[in-house]
Amino acid sequence: MEVLIKIAQVILALSFLILIHESGHFLFARLFKIRVDKFYLFFDPWFSLVKFKPKNSHTEYGIGWLPFGGYCKISGMIDESMDKNQLKEEPKPWEFRSKPAWQRFFVMFGGVLFNMILAIILYGLILFTWGEEYIRTEDAAYGIHCTSLAREIGFQNGDKILAFDDRSVVNDPVHTLHVDLIRTRPAVITVLRGADTVRFGFDQGYVKEMLNAQSLFTLRYPFVVASVPDTSLNVLAGLVPGDRIVRINGISTPAIQDVQELLAQNKEGVVDAGIQRGDSIATIPLQVNADGLIMVGVINPVELIPVTVKDYTLLAAFPAGIKKAYQTGANYIRELGLIFSPKTEAYKSVGSFIAIGSIFPGTWNWEIFWNITAWLSIMLAILNLLPIPALDGGHIVLVIYEMVTRRKPSEKFLEYSQIAGMILLIGLMFLAFGNDLYRLFT
């Protein structure tokens, strides 16, 4: 069932984004009185699932059977359809090639523009409906708990991260620090370690390993007892809600992770736990089961660490949506820089629809769905701006070249560049699917 829900979300999100993107091209084309021959969701080689042509319309609308995108076939334009028959005739007034360069620019930029506008609208509505909740780095009073990779990089348990290079991160959400570190690749990291401010260099050779790691660190918080079930091994040990475990076998345990690590070393044994209750500390022997647990409920960390909550009015939500869309776009551009850097091997993370599907949850959650859709809209806009023939960006570059030099590229050049772009895109598609299949079977 989870797989079906993921598939449904991918199809719905991508179909929606494709329709919005192609509508941008379509509406600008019609604004400048350019005919649109076909408007399709998905591709339709050989046949289509659905097609219809309204009376007195030059446009055929339909749904193809190949779910790899969609297209808007504009009359008199060399595009992915590679229809060259119309180009053998004299240009008609309603054709793309007959229009001035500035109009052709807006027709090509329309898809990207509509995706950007959609992302802003979605982020604005998300912020208005659900607001924001996150833990600021500054409020993580107990610091971070490090994985072995984080310790290798230079972090230590209990560190409070202050800055990447000269940019303060104290107001940033803690859960974004791992990704932010990869994106920015700072030369120097600043942390508060105990009472000391410590700076250490960041070796960018770790980026490759960080890309494959789920997280570098988690939040540290105290082990505070919330309840002792009747079925617990330690129901008669004397623990009460509010007790805090501060030592195990004489070793200080300021965080729950410290307690868990020591309990894991004493499975099916007994440990002497230092229990802080009010201002006093007592030692209580506790039994540990085969899973390294003492079988008590613990207080949720959000009760111990302040959570920043932001609610937005409708008027405030959309400026915030613009800011969020801008930040998301800037971050994605940084991530693209990683992909084009062979040393990081980030190109191995390039994925297809399978990878996109994996980021959707297995249960339907509208807040998550629309957040991912907004992010995908930004991603689609930026990818289409890449100056690759066959993408909008490639067409835009050629139109700008024409506007600057006042010389129009020949139709043969446009044809060959389109072919080259299609070959490159097919190669990238094979890379994406290959990466997905490798991850599925390894």
C-alpha cells in the first residue's frame, strides 16, 4: 500500500508541474498569436491515450502513454518532436519563427516563469496554512551528538554549532545543518565547546562520504523518565517520573545518547544509575534487558528544548513564500555545483522518477506533499534554465544571442543543436535510471 501511495503522489505532483510548465509556453504563445499544434501531458510516440481538438481550434490536446514529461508543440519551432516538414515552407505569420526575438524569448521563458510563480504560491499557502515549526541551533542547549563521521570531521559530542566560515547559523534549523554544510563547504567551522569557542578547518574531501550519510548528528537531550510501565523490569526499582539519569556505573551521562551507549554495553546485566531528583542524586541499580533497554518511558525532547513556532497571516505568508522559494533555488544551484564536481561523486546521487518517489512519505500528508511539489517546481525551473540545447535554457541562450548580435542562427544549426541536446538528455536519463537501479539492487 505504501508503494502505491508513493506512486500516486509522484504521478500527481509531476503531472501538475508539467501542466503548469507547458501552460507557461502555451499562454505566451497564444498571447503573441502563435499557433500551438499540440498540448500534451506525457509523450505520445505512435499513439496517445486521450486526444481531442476543440471546434475552431488549431490545438490538439491529449495525454500520451509515455510518462516522461509533456510538451507544447509550437508551430514553426524546432523542438523535441523534430518535425521539419513545416520548416520547408515559407514562414507563416502565426509561426514561432516569424515573431520578433523578444516575443520568442517570453514564449521560451514562460514555462520557467510559471514554475517559479507556482513555487511562490505553494510556499505562501503552506506557510499560511501550517506555519513553521523547528528547533533553532541556538536553542539546542545540550548540543549535538555526533556520528563517527562527524567526529572524524572534527565535531565532538555536546558541540553547539555557531558558524560556517563567517556566516552565523545560530538561527538556522538544526535539521538543515548537515545539508547546509554540504552545500556551502566552508573552509572553517566554528563551534561552542563547553565554555570555549573553537574553530577547525573543514576538509572538503569528506563531502563524498557526507552525501552517502543519512545524518551527521542528532540533538542531545537529557534522559528524563516520563513513566515506568507495570511490565518494566524496573517497576520496583524506585524510579518516578521526572527522574534524570546523570551517571551509569560512575560514568557521566549528560545526554540520553550517553545512557543508551552504556546500556548497550551492559545487556542482560545490572547497572548502577545515578538518578538526579530535585537537588539530590541517588544511586539505583537498574536491570538491562537483552535489547539494552531499562524499559521506561522518556520525556519527548520537544518538552526539554524550545521549539520555534511561526504563524503567518495571508498577507505575510506570500513575502515569506518568495523568500523561501529564493532560498530553495539558491540551495539547489549549489547542489548542482556539487553534481558537476567529479571529486564529490555527487553525480552518483542523480536519480529518476524512482528517486523522486522515495522522498514522498508512505502515508498521505498534504503538507509534505505540497512542500515536495514546491521544491520540485523550483528544481524543474532551474534545470530547464541550463543552457543545454533541447531545454528551454538552450533556446533562451540562442534567442539572447540573436537579440544581442541581431543575427539569427540558421535552421540547420538549430536542428543539429536540438539533436545534440536530445542525445545529452537521453544520456542523463540513462545515468539517472542506472543510479536508481544500482541503489535498488545493492
